[in-house]
Amino acid sequence: MGSLINTFKRFFTNKTTVTILGIVVGIAVLFGFYTYRVNNAVNPRQVPVATRTIAATEEITADDIEYVEISNSFLSSHEIITSVNDLVGKYVSTGTSIPAGGMFYTSQVVEKEELPNSIFEEIPDGYTIYQLSVNMETTYANSIYPGDYIDLWMSTTQDDLIYFGEFISRIQVLAVRDSNGNNIFDVASGRNAAWLLFAVPTDMYRYLKVAEFISGISIIPVPRNTNYTSESGSTEISNEQLLQIIQNRITNMGVEY
């Protein structure tokens, strides 16, 4: 038994033997790593694809999805959606479509509220969408969000007197868009507010549109706190004097109202 142990000791203390073993172990490690990388790249993975052509703004349903197998190496270099949970109930973004058999890319799939025209489905009867021109200053550096309630204040000059006060109260903001019509909050940064979209009763819409064409009248959004947002109440004219100023200017222009 002792001679056998001594034989092993001499074998493993021999420099040539140690070198050969080191080379063998190194080759084995490299081969194992290579095999892992090849298998990881080549082994197929199931990803969802469209069963039909899905047009822009259409909702994606479970019936629109089937699976195909593609290599992991292809997935690693493309922004492909791999989970059906990230697709069902979402929508195809504007300006694109998903062809039958096509994979779903992250840039093509959005939430419903990100669709430019989805807000029109939420307008109550008797209301009309109005878009107010704004900028970084009047939105307090993009601090007005969809769902917030705001008031509209009006400023103008008449008979050398300055009129400034709350005009319409309790308006819910439906969307905030940049100058290209994009939702400013669907990216981390880089978009500035150009339009606030909200719905008002049609008679108020007429007053706001007329005010756009009257020189010297400015309509300014004023955000309120969360308590104001949670309170019940309707959108209403809050200053009849300012309303009368608009009506007088309409009469002066020869327009019956």
C-alpha cells in the first residue's frame, strides 16, 4: 500500500506530469466553455409571432399570437418581445403594423393611452376636445400630467384696464403632447409640452376657440393640488365678467352668438 502511495506522489510531483495535466485541464475548461456558448447561441427558444396582420392602433389578443423557435443569438441582438404577458391587451403603435408571422418588437407595442386618438373614446356626450397651446413655462416645466385637474385663467386688456382671473374651473387633462403630437411622458426625457388636451362642454369650447382669434387674450393653465383633483364637481365657467368680455368682442366683430 505504501509503495502505491509513493508511486502516486512521484507521479503528481513530476514537473512533466503536472504540465501535461495542466494542459489537459485547460483544454477541458475551454472545450466546456465553448460548448456552453455554442449551445446557448444555437439552442432554439420559443417566441410569439402574429397569426395575422395586425394594423396600427389594433388591440393584440391571445388569438393573434402563436409561437416559433429562433436561436438565442438572434434574440440577444434584437428588441424582441418574448413573453405573451407583454402583448395581450396592448396595441400596435401608429405608423407601423405587425405582418402575419412577424415577431413583436418593443418599438411596435404600446399601451392604449399612448395611442394618439385613444382619448377621444373617453369624451362624455355634450363635451368636445380642446387643445390648449402651452410651453415649458406655462406647464411649470412639464409638471402637468394626464389625469390632473386644472383651472383656466384668462388675461386681457379692455378700456385701458387689465382683466385677469379664473375663467373655467375643474378641467381634467387627458393628454400632454409635444409639437409633433407625441405623448411627452412615454420617454425618459427630451420632449417638451406644446399642447394640453382636455374635454369641455361644447359651449365652453366655443368660447375658448373664439378667444384664440381675439388679439390680446391669453388663456393660462393653473394646476391644483391632489385634494382638488379628488373632489367631486363639474367643469364650469367661474367668471361671468370674463365671459362677457369675450361676448362683447364677438358682437363687435359682427358675429351673432
